[in-house]
Amino acid sequence: MTRRIASTELRLGMYIQKLGGSWMKHPFLRGSFLLTNPDDIKSILEAGIEDVWIDEEKGQAIQESDSITPSIHATAEESSDTQNVTQQTAEDKKSVVQSSMEDDIKRARKLFNDAKPQVLAMYKDARLGKAIDPHTTLPLVNEIDLMVQRNSAAILSVARLKTHDDYTYMHSLAVCALMISLARQLNMDEEQIKLAGVGGLMHDLGKSLMPLEVLNKPGKLSDAEYDIMKKHPAAGAKLLENSGAAPEVVDIALHHHEKINGLGYPNRLQGNEISLFSRMAAICDVYDAVTSERAYKQAWDPAGTIREMAKWEGHFDKQLFNAFVKMVGIYPVGSLVRLTTQRLAVVIEPGLTSLVKPKVKVFFSLRSKAPIQIQVVDLALPSCKETIDGPEDPAKWNFKQLEQLWQ
């Protein structure tokens, strides 16, 4: 059984399955190992790694009454002595507080910033005709998976924030995170979750082989240019197949633009002719694309996007789309909403008990048409009488720096 614990609860004999810190920053060459050296615990703490996943079948299990760790303040000499281990007090346990949404948004930002060079290099190598090893993406996919498990709302909301210059790499990371989150919503096994993540990360690799003048065009594509871009799924699938990628990953690259009604491309597949992974990718790809700002269009509001996508008859698998909505929420983080008290608010955290009762930050009065003192309201509290009246289009109001209210 795999279990997430605070790094302060580590003790010798535990088997570390995953480290919650960045794989690009932690001091270990391996991600899974049996904890036999007290210095390793000290290194984990000093690296700022707050969470770890332990496998209780391969090593010691954590017990509520037996939470033993080497003292954080031990000297190097004391740490090297396996006998010099102190029991953590109840007061120490209470000091380990769960991270806030704000903290997790910062973590997600850092993760994407650290990952940027790897994704850019992958696209550059593909354009230069170099072989792409899909297995090299697994550490990054694992890192994104850990963040999804920690706080999916944080990483999915940060993934929507893109500029024109970083759209390609951020879109790949965003679809990877969405695919992993959806796979977990569907209770897929760990192997399938990893395949979904790798497929999401590499689904658009074929775009690296498209003409730069078309790929980087700042405005809307002409019909002829669009026909050229429609070749990217087949190009990406061929590249991945030649690189030894898993068949499921190749399939995602080839068929993520297919539609349930058979009007997609490149093979006009319909219904269950489209694989489960590709039906998932179709939803994740479109959601991230339309909620992202491009040179030729404004980003759609996430809550409005959910409602619009629900209207596209024949485009998506309905059951998968319903699972997707449960995953991101009817009112995802960052959505501008109108309250029944005639005030505008931004969703800052998903509701724990209801999709329609998130935590919001109120900042504007519709009655006075003026800003008001910012107030955080948890709509799920029994004492709260306010509810959401519906989503509001940010473009209608032209608010400046709206994103700062939820970041």
C-alpha cells in the first residue's frame, strides 16, 4: 500500500516510493529506495521536500503512536549514528500544517518553469530530426502526477496561464496534467496514468515538423494553412512510433482531433473506434486550447468553457466529459462568477463538498458598478447564504489583472 506522509514523519526502514520535491532539484539519483541511512532523512529535509510516498509493503509502515524521525537539528556526527533517533512530540506534529492553495500555486509555477527547458529541447530535437526517447519524460510526468495528487486545482489553474511565446510548451504540460488528473478521476491504474501523462505531454509533437511560417503565424490560419496543420497528428505519430513510444502514446498523438460523430481528423473515426486515451485527449486538448490566450483570440473563461463544450453535440464522449467536469469543477479556479447578492467574485479554491459551492474572492458590486473591499467567502459553509447565480464573461468588464485575485 502506497501512502503519502510528511517528510518529518520519515524513519529508518521505510521504503520511499516517490519524493514529493522536484526531481530536478532533489539530491538523490533514484526516486525509490529503502531508507537505511539517517543522513538521507536529513538530506530530504534540507532539500525542502515536504511530502513523500512510502510503500508499506516494501518497508516499515507509519503508526500513529510511533512517529520517529532523526532530529532535524542533529549534528552531522549525531546523524551518522543510527541509534541517535528521537521521537517526534505531538507539538512537532501539529506544527506540520497543510499547504495553502497559494503555496501550491507557487509550487506549480516553479514546476512548469523548471520543466520548460526539457520540453523545449524535446520539440527542438524533433524538428532537427533527432530520435525522441519517450522514457526520458517519465521523471517529469511523475513530478506532474505528484502535483496533481497534491492539489490538482492548483496545477490545472496555473497551466492555463500562457503567453504567445510559451504556448507550445505550456500547452503540452497543461494537457499532460489534465490527462493525469482525468485518468485518476476514472480510477485508472498507475501504468495507465503514466501512459496518459506521457501521451498528453507528447500529443502535439508533430507540430514541430510543420512549416514555421504556419506554426508561428500570429493571426488566424487560412483554409490552406489549416489543411497543412491538420497533418501534424500523423507526423507526430510516425515520429513517436519510430522512437519506440508505447502504442497508446502513438495513438494519442494520431487521434486526439477525432470526434465522436466521425467529423474529426485525420481518419474520421467515430464512437468507440476512437480509443479511450484519445477520447480523453480530445477533451483535455480542446479545454486547454480555448481557455488559453492566443495572438488571435482572448482566453475563454473556464466556467463558460465548460458550459460551451457541453453544448457541442457529437464532439466528445459524454461519459468522459461528465468525469472531466467533476475533475475541473463546474466553476474552475480563476472563474469569474456572479453571486445572488449582486456581487462579482473570482473562484480561488474548489468546493470540498459541492461543485457549485467553491471558495470565492468577492471584489465588485454590480449595484454600484464599483470595486468593493475584497472579501473571501466560502460558499460551502452552513452559515453562508450566498450562492452563485452563474458565470460572468470577463471580456464584458475588462478588469485589469484579474488573475492576481486568485494567484
